[in-house]
Amino acid sequence: MKVRDLLIITLASLYFFIFGNWVLSITSLDEGRNLDATLRMLEGGNFLVPFYNCDYRFEKPPLLYWLTSISFFIFGVSEFSARLVSGLSAFLTALLTYKIAYDFFDREKALYSALIFSTLVHLWVESRAAVPEMLLTGMMTLSLYLFLKERFTLGWFFVALAFLTKGPVGVVLPTAVYLLWKRRLDFINVKGLILFILVGFSWYFLMLINFGYEYFYKFFIYENLVRYTGAVNLHPRPIYFYPLVVLASAMLYLPLVLKLLYRRYTSPLLLWFGFVLLFFSLSQNRLHHYILFLYPPLAIMLSQVAGRRYMQVSMPLAFLLVGLIYFKAESFEGERFVPKAVQRLKETQEEVYFYKYENSAVVFYTRRCIDRKEGFTAGDLIITSEKRLKELGNYEVLTCGKEFEGNVCLVRKL
């Protein structure tokens, strides 16, 4: 890798993936759940069993928790350190996008590949979220790159880390893409498989010893098989959902997308992109961040039809757009429910309950265990969505604020 290119990719990644990750307090349900589990590991010294809200958290493997614990230990507990693992994972994936382009496709366009990857809008969100998808993408891309370089044993080590990040999908995607690319099974070697089993299965083995079928069913059956097949329909989206996400993410490069379609571009990159898109489109539960692994090949393909003048326009536009999002996020944070509610709850030792709603960020910030409840007595503190307030009868509003899912209130039952 050229030193100049490394410097440019590093600066671009710092700005597009890390800058301003502290502006918004914890947002999504998954962020709060992951961070509460991480902090409880640090507080209790139990790095084997994840807990959220004083109950087992079997839904996700532990690698994100472990790495975020290190970030908390080094930088202290903050939004910056909470989201740093995702930002660094995006940086790693940008470097790998460059290396794949440089080693296997077009050395002259390798830098464009990394810069296009850095300016895909979807990644600005995921690199600033304390969720496992960006880390998973980094581990899968690194394992695929090592397979392509015929460093198979080391590749299996990072497949094991991907497995410890999100489960079976971390094994299926990089190995399937390699098979589609090379059409051979030479990546399956004894040393690699032994290393994968020792590293990748270590934590799962301990969890199965401790919790048996309860854990096996919750993670391997429910979280993977049941959700993929749609036996439980938690996130129903239309079949065209992911193509729309990709087009929105590539909004700065839509003319190049049209140029790719016109040229009928074919390469192993198209197989990589197409397989990931098809794999998740066939799932009956669709969430936008599942498809991050298709962005490296998309960025490399787009770089093949990107000219110098186009990049000279798209990069400043991306720079300005991130700045506008930063200022908009600052404005939104001042209207949010979470910081208002946390401040009020830290001033009292009274019990608080969720009513037909859950806000994991409040759990994380207050270090409380907050139960769900439906029958209330006078004096109870309740957190619920604004649309549910009328179901509570008489109440006193203590504070309300905005969240991405709508307005939320902290009230006292009268």
C-alpha cells in the first residue's frame, strides 16, 4: 500500500466513520442492549455470560462486548468509546477494499475504491452504532482477503472471529463468496479448521455447558434459523427493500450505477455483491444493516467507472453532507427523550417501569433494571410512547422528548 494512499484513507475514515460519533446519546434498542451487556461485564467481572437489564442476553455472541470493554477501559465510558469499535471496523474494511482492488483488479483505481466505500451513506450510520454488523463486515472481509491470498489458516482465524461476532452468518458469507470467486475448495485445510473450532466454538461450548438447550434454542434455532425462515416475522419488509437501501446508500454515485448497468459489468465482484444481496433478500426478516458485506465489491465496481472529475465533485459533496448531518444531529439531541429522562431518574431512587415500550438507553445510562408492567398504582413512574399515554388513565407528565421511533414520555401515575 502506498503511504500517500494510506494517509488519505486514514483521514477519510476518521472523518466519515468516527468524527461526531459522540453527538447523539445511545439511540437504538440494540445499541443500549449491547452496551448495557458490556458495562455489566466490566462491573461484575463476568466476561462469559452477557446480561442486559438483569437478564441473560443470549441473542448475540460476545466479541463486540469484549472489544468495547477494552475501549471503555482505555478511553472511559462514553459514546465515543462505545462506538469506536464500529468506526475502526469500517476503517479496516476501507483498507481491505483498497487492498482487494489493488491486488486483484485495478491498482490505479484502488484509492477510488476505498474513497467510494467511505462515502456510501449507509456506512456513516453503521460505523457510528454500537452494533456488531460493522465489526462482522470487517472480520468477514479480512478472512475473504486472506483466503484470496492463499493464507488459509489465518483466514480461518478471522472466520472464527466473525463467528464470535454474529454467529453462523460469519462463516457462510466469506466461504460462499470465496467458492463463487475461485470455484475450488483449497481453503478447507486441517490446520485452519482446527483453529476455527478452537477459537470460534470456545465460547459457544462454554455457554452450552452452562445453559444447555436453553441457550442452543435461543441463539442457534430462534435467532438464526427461525428468524431467517420467517417462522417469527419480526422485521417484515418487501423483497425490493435491500435494492432500495443500496441505491440510497450510493446516492452520490447513482450516475455511476447506471453506467455499470449499461456496461453489463461482470466479474467476481458482481458474484460477491449478488450473493450477499440474494442471501438476505431471501430471508423473511430484513433489517438494513444485514447487507454491509456487499459494499466492498460495490465500491470497487463503481471505482472502475469513476473518473477523476467525478471524484473531485463527489468527495466535497460527501464532506459537506456529513457536516450537515452532524449539525442536524446536535439539534436533534437537544430535543431527545433519553437525556431528559436520565437526568430526572438520576435524581430519584424510585422504581420506574416500561409500559408496552422499551428504551435500552435508559437502562444503560441509569444502571437500573427496569421491568415491564401493565397494572399501575398511584405514584408509579412509567416510561412509554406518547401514543400509549391515554391507556394509563390519569397521569402527570414529568418529561417528554423525541426518539427515532416517535415521541416518548416519563410520567407519574395519579
